[in-house]
Amino acid sequence: MAKQKHAKPDEFQKEQIRHLKKELIRKDQEIRQLQKDLGYNQNKDSNRKNSRKEKNDVECLECGKGSLITLDFGIRSFLICNLCGYRKKI
């Protein structure tokens, strides 16, 4: 049997665990990056009825710079500025 380079016998196992945890984190990051490159989203719901966003060419009433986005919830609609956060119930 070869000499252990650690003083305590369980240090080698602890080092292996740390190494494997780091490797797992790297692999998870790599998977997320590849999924992002492919456009994969597990929680993606293409038939969302509750919140549809439509972009308008209307300028914000408060700041005058941002464009207003219509957020439709079926019963209620809101106009929201993409710059200043102005909101108005329609």
C-alpha cells in the first residue's frame, strides 16, 4: 500500500468529496450554458393566457422617453413604462 499524503486517514475522502462537489458545480454550469445556447427552457409555457405583453409605440406619460408596454391579464390591462416603471390601469 502506498503512503498517504495526508496526516489523517479521512482527509483523503474529504478532499475527494470537495473535488467531486466542484466538478458537479462545473458540470451543472456547463449544462445550463448548453441549454441556453439551444434555447431550451424547462419551465417555458408558450400558451400563457394570463400575461401577454404587447409593445406599443406610445411614449411614457411620465418620463417621455420610455415606451409603454401593455400587460393584459384578461380582466384588467396595465400600461407599464420600460424605463421609469410608470403604471396605469386601463
